[in-house]
Amino acid sequence: METYGPEDRALFESSGTKLYEELVSTGGLPAEDRRLLKGGEWADALEQLRAMGLARLSSDSARWEAQDPSTVQARVVSPLGQEGARLLSESSHWASAFGSLTHAWRRAPQAVGAGPFTYLQRDQIDPFIAAQVAECEEEMLTAQPQAIRDLKLMPIGLLRDTALLERGARIRTLYQHSARRNNVTREYVAEVTERGGEVRTLDEFFNRMIVIDRRVAIIPSKETHNIALAVREASVVAYLVDVFERSWERGRPFTSREASVMKDIAAEQRSMTLRMLIEGHSDPVSAKRLGVSPRTYAGYISDLKEEFEAETRFQLGYTIGRRGITGQDDEDDAGATTEQ
């Protein structure tokens, strides 16, 4: 059965659907229409629609006519779903096959001699993480300070993580509150939570971290994000897990849309914006720590100016200081805003 790939879909989305709509709205196009002939702007799209069964010549071969898409959709989409399931199954079998090799490597002298810390260069990071996730048997903890911004990378991570969940392992992920507004991240979260993954968000800035089965942690190097550090030292890994657990307890469920939760999230973002102002951070630094764009952060500042009836950034800072607002306790700060 013929399957269709990304290039076919790109053609279908850019030209095929437009041609199909034209065929439907006009009741068909003349076969001699220049746009449909070889070299014409719709020649490739017509050939695709014809091959898929969405367009065919009339009985007198004079016109190209549209066909019912409902019968074609299942024929195109179902094989892709079957192929996805096959790849997931094959991935699981390969992971099992490599299991004995991994255990042998860990028992080998060179594995012990490598030490509890390993620096990974940029081109080594993704393969190392993929290998560790493939070996994961119980749980993966991830802290992701930034939302998923690269649409091309999302399917790769999604396939990897759904395969882990379907093996029976657990995934818990922390994002910042700002990730809730990111469409790509929301799509990823919907897929993993459907399979049992758990995702929460926090207001505070934190660094990227992945912990596999509480035996190895991957964290960024302090010098550059192009280098990562794999930590196998049990005491250090346990410490990092404890930091994660404390943050997890304060996190808000990503999928919750309850009014009380959304109100708490808005209050926490407001408090952190206040802290950034009080601590004197620049706008780019503050925006990064909140996980938002500089433009969005500027909007937060504008809201605070309106709230405190300040016309300038200086007036805003003065008013906040005079009222004793710290940004540490939202309830106390809310009360402080009423003092004159």
C-alpha cells in the first residue's frame, strides 16, 4: 500500500488543496486548462490528486472532476498510523536487544574508569540522551525552562517519549508558566499526558536537567550550553532529584484550566516580575528568567505601571519601594498595594 511522506504533504497543503477546492467550486476544470498541462502551475498537484483518487477525468475526458475525499482519507492516513505503531514496536524491541550490551558495558572496567562525570560536546549530547532514554526502565525527570520552539524537533522527542511511556516507564516534566501559551508545547503535552505522562509549570527560572532512573543526570555546563555534563555520582544525582521534587510539589498541573489555578499562575508571574524589578535586572535578563519574549515582559511592566498609577519606570520602582513590596509573598504585597 502506497504511503505518503512530508514532501507529499507539503505539495498537498500548498497546491493540492487549492486545486481540489477549485475543482469543487467550478464543477470541474477543462482538461486543456493550461494550468493543468505539463509544466503548468498545477500539473504536479493534479498528478497527486489523480494518484490519490481525489480527481479524475469525466467520462468524455473533457474535464477533471473532484471526488469524495472521505473514501481517500482513510487510505492515506491509516497506513501512516500503522507505520508509526510499527516503528514504536520496533524501537522497543531494539531497546530490549541492547539491554544486555548496556549491562555488560556497565560491568566492564573501562566503564568504571570513566568516572562519575562525563563532559559531552554539542554533537554528543542528543545521541547520549537518546541512548539513556532508550535504557530507561522506571522514570525520567525533566526540567525544561524553555517551551518547545523548534517544530521540527517536536516529533523526534515525542516519538522517543511516547515509546518510553508505552514501555511502562514514568515521565514527569517541569516547564515555566509561559510554556502554557506555546502551541507546539501544548501539542506535545497533550500527547504525553494522554499516555500517562505528567507535566507541571512553575513561575521561577530554573536550568535544564534530565534524570534517568535516578542513576544519571544530564545538566548544562556553566561555561556554555554547547557542552553538557553527565553525572553518575549517586550523591549528586540524589541531590538533583531532591531539588526537582521540591519544585514539582510547587508546580501547577499543565492541563488544569481551573479558575483558581489560572489565578494563582497570574499572581505568581506578577510576583516574579516585581522581584525582577526590585533586584534591578535588565529587561532581556528578566524576560529570559520569566521564559517570555522581551515584548511580553514589556507588557507585564506596562500592566504594573497601570496598577500602581505610575507613568515611568522610575515612578514604578519608587512606589514599589515606598509600599514595602518584595514580590516574595503575593498576599502581603496585595495588602501593601492598598497602603497610602
